[in-house]
Amino acid sequence: MAQTMQFDLVSPERALASLQATSVQIPGADGDMTAMPDHAPTITTLRPGVLTVEGPDGTASYAVTGGFAEINAEGTSVLAEKAIATADITAEDIDALIATAKDAADTAAAENKDAAAKNLADMEALRAALNV
Amino acid sequence: MPSLKDLKNRIESVKNTRKITKAMQMVAAAKLRRAQDAAESARPYTERFNAVLGGLAASVGGSDSAPKLLSGTGSDQTHLLVVMTAERGLCGGFNSNIAKLARAKAEDLIAAGKTVKILTVGKKGRDAIKRDLGEHFIGHVDLTEVKRIGYENAQDIARDLLARFDNGEFDVATIFYAKFQNVVTQIPTAQQIIPAAFDAAEDEGATTLYDYEPSEEAILADLLPRGVATQIFAALLENGASEQGARMSAMDNATRNAGEMIDKLTIEFNRSRQAVITNELIEIISGAEAL
């Protein structure tokens, strides 16, 4: 049997998932990474994207927006600002997120413009990836 | 001496009041459970978040490049007080306790020669604060329409605060809310959120050495603004639970008082009725004797 680790996904409003996982694919700010048991302790920020969890009971995936992931000896915990299971996500949810991101990109001050534009692009990539 | 009819009306009206307060108490109890659940489920996020942020802050905090949200602007001349209260009354001393704490703090700061600005969340606090400290009042966040506090509400408030901070409108921000202890005790609390203050990081001896991706500074810069929203969200939820708890115990008291009043009035009513009967009897007897 493959080794497993504890995986937690929490959003500010509630805990979405707490289970054993064999690997977790995280959309990190500097690129995707996959965490498996005994990964080196890491903290990374998230970009909007799809988080995929593989466990003995199957695969689950969630659309997440900003936040961060903490990987340590005990397991992986992802603190996402907003997280929705991809099965439950609707086109309206994504459109609302994109609209907010667009708003932020349009109104952002010069020094934040790049970050806001990147956020918007990530959101749009997320929509394409989800194909809703 | 009130007439029998007056007393009867009085008793009826107090009975109606008791029905209303009883209903309010039960509604508050149901809402309290929901508010407590919400606060409960938000806790893991807040705790983890603060642990990570605290660790980062401890390692980056000392350097000169530390973000302003952590190290402050270098002065503490202008204070922003964010006073969070309920949108509704009839919850005992809940609103006035928070307002009182905020007012005391504001007076201290003014006496020390600082500039004070006040932002209110919740209608009741605004009304109380405006009366005495109207000239320091700079804004109000209206949550009247919000049925269930969501993270978005906290984010909106945080965004407003951060924009004001970036414009240099204040140096230090403190939030005022009531911490929920239990149904009868809510503790008005002041908590400084900008610059971020952390409880002395617990020394666990073997703190894990993390790889940071991107850099520690970049993560910290990304997380600090989120931290403001997280703290505001936690405070809003605490406040929500406290409000319902306070209302529940206030309405419980009111119901009990109404019951006592009804008993008292009923005794008075029975006495007057008996007095009337006795009077009539005396009249009849003395009438009969006179014949």
C-alpha cells in the first residue's frame, strides 16, 4: 500500500476536507508542485488554479483562489481564500470571480497592476481548465 | 387605586410582552447556535494562518525590509479605532459595553495628544459613538442587509482599511468587539491589527525549517493583507455569537421579570376584586339591618 499523509483543506468559513492522501497537486505561485509523503517542509502561496488530491479512496479536485499551502512532516494543509469542489462549481461562480478580478485589475494602482493582471489571467486559465 | 378593568388590561399587556420576549429569546438561541457553529468552523483557518504568519513575522520582522503592515509606519500619531457592534438593539449591555470601551480608549488617546479617527461597523455603535465623538467619525460600514456574515464582508472592510493605510490616513488600527465567553459573559476586547501584533510565538523548541516559495518576504507581503481580513472576519463572527448570546440572556431576564410582574399584578387584581365583593356584602348586610 502506498504511503499516505494527512491532507487538510480549509477556507475561512469552514474546513472542506480532511483526509489521507497519497499525493496533492498544488497550484503554487511559482508553478505547480506535487506534494507526496515526506516532502521537504515548504510554505508556498497559491495562485488561482485547480488543486488535485489523490488518495486511497480516489481523486478529488477543488478550484482554489489565493491563499497558501503548508507542507510539513505531519502532512499538507492548504489554506485557501476560496475553495469549491470542481464537481459543484458553476459557470456563474467562475464568472463572478473573474468579474471581481477584472475589477481589481482595472482599479489597481500602478505598482499592483502586474499582480492584478496576473491574477485575472490565472482566473481565466482556471475557467479554461475547468471547462464549464 | 386603579380600577379592576385597568388592572386587567395591565395584566394582558404584560402577558403579551412576555410572549414577545420569550419568542425573541428562542430565536436568539437558534441564531446563537448557528453563529457559534460559524465561529467554530472558522477557527482552524484562523489558527493555522496566525501560526504561519507569526512564524514568518518572527523571522523577517527584525529586518529593515519588513513590510509596513508589520513594522508600522514609524509613528503612532494617528489612531484608527474600528468599533464593531450589532445592527440591532435589545441585547442587554452588548452594544454599550463595546462603545464604552472604545470611548475610554479614544479619550485616553486624545488626552495623550494623539489624533483619533473612528470607523464603525454596525448601526448601534455608530449611534452611540456619534453622540460624543462625532468629530472623529470618518466612516461607517453598513451590514444591515447582510443576513449571514461571510468572508467577503470581512474582505470589504479589510480592503477599505488597507486603502486608508496606504494613503497614510492612520498609523495604528485597533478593532473593538466582544469576545464570546459563554451565553452570559461577553468580554469587550480591543485588538490591534495594524501594525500586526502577534502573541509571542510559542517556542516549541524544534520549529520546522521551511522552504519558502517564492521568498519569505514575498509570502509575508502576500499574507499580511489577508491576515487583516482574517482577523476582522474572526472578530465579526465572535461578535455575532456574542450578540445573540447577550440577546438571549437579556430576553431571558425580561421574560422572567414579566412573569414576576404578572404574579404581582394578579395578586393586586384578586385583592381589589375581593375588596369590591366585601364592600358589596357590607352594603347588603347593613341595608338589611337597617330595615
